[in-house]
Amino acid sequence: MHEWALLIFTICVQTAIGGMFMLWLFQREISKTGKVDSFAILKVPLIIIAALSLVGLIASFAHLGTPGNALNTIRNIGSSWMSREILVTGAFIGGACITAGLTIVQKKINSLLMIATVIIGFVDIFCMAMIYSNSLISGWNSINTFTSFYGTAFVLGAVLVASFTVPALRAKNMDDTAKKIVRLSFYSALFGIAIQLVGVALFPASLTDVNMIAATAAQSSIEAYQGTIALRWGIEILGLILLGYMALSPVKKTSIAMAFAVLIVISFAEGLSRYVFYVLGS
């Protein structure tokens, strides 16, 4: 598999987009309490989101070769989804970094700038998916590409932000709010996995729309990685169960160790999922 740079790029940027969306929801939830300024709670995860988007940017340069190649690609914005994706990705990364920078300088969360960045991010995921769905590779040109990319944002973004928000809330003795934050993350992850499952269910039907040779090749590639796919779903479900326990159990205090354990488990599962995705195109 030769697409490690793209794997890192898509995972990092999609996680950052989903994380920014969850930060916006968390900010609204924390503000309702009136007990603490959301800046004190969310500044660290916001900085992590901005840093993660920059990691994705570096990975994209590793794939394109040089920043100059990206500039040359943008010239075809009227006809190329890759050009649009590069432009919108840059806008999202810029928005994420500006939001984090202003937050640090002003010591205040700018919710309007945050939601504007989220909207750009969701458009960015669509542009990413369109690049692959318009390819001739039958493992990519289906609805599964869209559900996989958006699912990663809702699942991994939620878990990432929650794992770094819970410790700050626990330090402020805001266990009830921490519980609500984890519950929001659980619902987001549940939604993300649900739409991924929809894509998996519709994937075989999409193969009938392409030529039979390509469809057979895609099916053969998938069959060779059935064990990896099964392992991915087993790990993902385990992570979801742990997150569900944290969200719905009667225990008032949220375990910081378990929150980070869920992050590690689900990150590994989503990484396996994206690995299989790129294997289909190799």
C-alpha cells in the first residue's frame, strides 16, 4: 500500500473537522452551566484540532511533492475536484488555526468563527469524497466513500475532543457536565458508525453500476481483507460499548483513563478502515 500520506491526510483532516463540530456543541453546553468560561475548558482540545489539521497539511505535501504542485493544481478549480478540495482544505486549516490563535489571544471562544470553520470542513469532506467517487476504481466510486469519510469525522472527532475535555471538566469539579459531554460524543459516534454501516450495506449494490471486470476485482480485493475488516468492526464496536458505558452508566464520575482508552481503540479501528479503503485502489 503506497498511499500512507493520503491515509494520514484524510484521517487527520476529517478528525479535525468532526472535532471542531463537537467543540462547537461542547461550547454551547458548557456555556449553559454559567459555572466556568468555556475558554478554560476548550483551549487545549482546540489547539490539538488546529495541530492535527496542520499534520494533515504536511501529509498532503508529502503526497503532492511540493507546495508549488498544490498551487498548480488549484488552477483547474473549474473542472477538477482535487483543485476544489485543495482550496477548501486550505480554507478549513486556515479557519482552524485562526480560531485557535484568536482564542489564545482573546482568551475567549469565538463560536461564530468556529461554526463557519465547521461548515467549510463539511464541504471539504464532500470534496474529498468526490475525488474518489469520480475515479474508475470500483472500490471507491460508491456511496461508501461518502459515508466512510463523514463517519470518521463524527466518530473520531467526537472521541478525540471528549477525551481532552473530560480531564479539564473533572479538574473544575464539573462531573455532571463531563457526563453530558461524553453522552454527546457517544451519540455522535453512534451516528457516525450508523452512516458507515449504511455505506457498507449499499456497497455491493453499487458494484452493479460499473463494469463487471472492475466489480470482480473490487470484490476479490475485499475478500482478501475480510479478516482485517472483521477485526476493524470488532474493535470499533468494543470502543463504542466502552463509550456507551461511560455515557449511560449511573456512575457520576467519568473515567479519564477510559476516555483515552476509547480514543486509542477507535483511532486504531478507523485507521484499519482507511487502510482497507486505500488497498482497494492499489
